[in-house]
Amino acid sequence: MTHHVGERVRVATRDHEGHHRTPGYLKGRIGTVELVHGSFANPESRAYGADGLPEQPLYLICFDRYDIRPDERAHARDRIYADVYEHWLEKVNEQPRP
Amino acid sequence: MERAVHDRGGWPTDARIDQSEHALADWELLSDALVGALVRAGLMNVDELRRGIESMPPGRYEQASYYERWLYSVETILTEKGILAPGELDLRLGR
């Protein structure tokens, strides 16, 4: 596993032709690794009849609602959780939050 | 790249989300069982099911109900694999 619980990560912004599980509204957003689920078959190749191997690490990422869409409906405590595969995550160079 | 019709998280809207429930019709229960049987038989997997749903023309996707999308995908995937002949279901249904 490349990332650890508590690490800040950015979801890659790249396009992807075909099936993938990374929600468009999270691309480019920064969140925190909440949980490491383990490794699972890759749906991007499995969706086309392949075996999905090698398995890819999957993480539960926590985003501040305000970071996703900074509107008046975003409460300071609101969070969005999403499962994101490792090959969609990038390291972020920033100071950890207090 | 424009987001596909299924990738709709975060679309701004003031419309209320329809959260009403409905009793499942027999064909919906059968559709669920059919996909379960196809998966256990190794003929398709859930990622292919999703991909088939995502391949729907946006207009049809919007009009279709949840299990209508499943059936569209099952026909698409099984036809792609040659398990169903093109138009076989329509032929059998006399359409």
C-alpha cells in the first residue's frame, strides 16, 4: 500500500475512456485517507471480460464537503466519503492539518 | 472530456431527489435473479453489468428504470459475447 491512514491525497484529473469507478466530481480534489480497504480486482479491465489482475489497493477517502463545492449549503462538519483505487490517487505536498 | 450520463454526483440542481420506494414487480425480481445466475455461471460480472449500463444512449438511460437498465446491459453484454445472437430476444418475443 502506497498511502497510509491520515495521508492527504489528490484524485487524478485525467480522463479515462471506458468504465472506471472514479467519480468525475472528485477528480482533482484533495482528501484524507480514512481507511485502507485492501486490494481488489481492477474493474477497469474486468468490465471488458479480463480477470482484473493485478489487484489494486482500494482506499476510503474523506473529503470536506466545502472543498468539493464551496456553497452556502456546505456545513463546516459535512464530509463526503468515497472509495478510490490507488492508481487514481496522487501524493500531496502540504503540511498536515492540525 | 464531458462526463457520462451515469457520472452525475455533484450535478447542481434545486430539484428534490425522488426518494419514493415502490414494490418490486415480478419481472424486476426475475431480472435480479437472472443476473445473479449469470454471474455464478461465470457468463458475466458486475463490472461488465455496470459498463453495459453506462453504454446506454443518454436519453434511454434517463427514461429507463433501474432494472430496465440491468436488462439493457445483460442483452448488450451477452450479445457482445455471442451468447445471444443479435436480435435474438426480439425474435423470440415476436417483436
